[in-house]
Amino acid sequence: MSPRTPKQFEEIREEKRALIMNIALEHFANVGYHAATINHIARHAGISKGLMYNYFDSKEQLLAAIIIRSVLDVYSYFDINRDGYLTEEEFEYFVRRVNVMLKDNKSFWRLFFHLLMQNDVREHFLKSFLGSDSLIHSGIDTKEDLFVKQIMKMITDYFFRKKEKRGEDYDPMVDMNMFIITLKGFAITCIYTDDCEAENNEKMINRIIEKFK
């Protein structure tokens, strides 16, 4: 049997990191971030506590990694051609793909939203979503931190461009915040309603697009 290549070792490492994050997400959501222990996570991941620190330096870094991964999962459908400019067509595509993603993986997003309801976790999330330097200090890759900042810049630019069409009375920051609140409300409704009709979902998505596109 030939020895593993560096690429194979990296793939194995990333698989283990993903497993650890999935176990940690469930543990954080079920018992609370403050009460959760590295020992529990390591044991259920099938590794020692010492080995756990080869993947994450601390519980805080592990939480930050879960938040960043979840944000990047959502925004993987954002700015598809990666040119740094969000068009109206890309905006619509993003909103529709979020709807599909939520429906296809409700159990994961229920855990994630449950985690975000915890006060100490919500502070971490807000720092992450706003691209705080705390992410760099906690050990998250600068590349991922930069991507979150780019996302926020693109969506801000998208709404500020609308001012040219809608006049001086239009407030792009209010409209952007309303979009984020509306999308978040839709997401919570979607993942916590088992009998949510597909037709009604589609109508809500169409209305969100109509309002903010």
C-alpha cells in the first residue's frame, strides 16, 4: 500500500475538522455554549482532548469556525462569478438558493439558530458577520475573514446603488437592514415549520425579491 500524499492527509484533516464542528454544533445547541466541554466534543469525535487542540486552539476558536463556516455556506451562492459586484440577477439567485438550502437541511439550521439564541454566542456571531478583527485573533484564516468583509461590502454597495434610481428620500442602510431582518425572519419560519407549503414559500420568496431587488 502506497503512503498517503500530502493532499490526502489534508483531505483527512478537513474531514476530521468538519466532524468536530458538527459534533460541537449539536453539543453547543443542546447544553449551551458556556456549559459545553472540549472533553465531550473530543470523545464523541473519537479523539483525545490533546489531539483536539491540533485542530482548534480553544472552544472560542471552535465556535468562531462554526459561525464562519455557516455564513460562508449561505453566501456560497452570493456573487456567483466572484467579480465583487452584485447584480440584480445575482441578488435574486442568492435569495432563491437560500430558500432551497434551508429546506434541504432543516435539522442543521435548526441547531444553528438555536445556538444563536444564546446571548454569549450571539455576540460572537455579530462580530463574525460584521468582519471583526476578533476573528483573526481567534485563529480563523484571514482569507475567510476577508471573504465575510467582501460580502458585507458587496451587499452594502448593492443597496447604495439604488439611491441613484430612488432619489434622496431613499435610505439604503434602512433598506439593507430591512432585507436582512426579512430574510432572517423567513429563514426561521421555514426551518421551524414542518408543514410549510411549497407554494406559500415561493410566494414569500417572490415578494422578498420584488421588494428588495
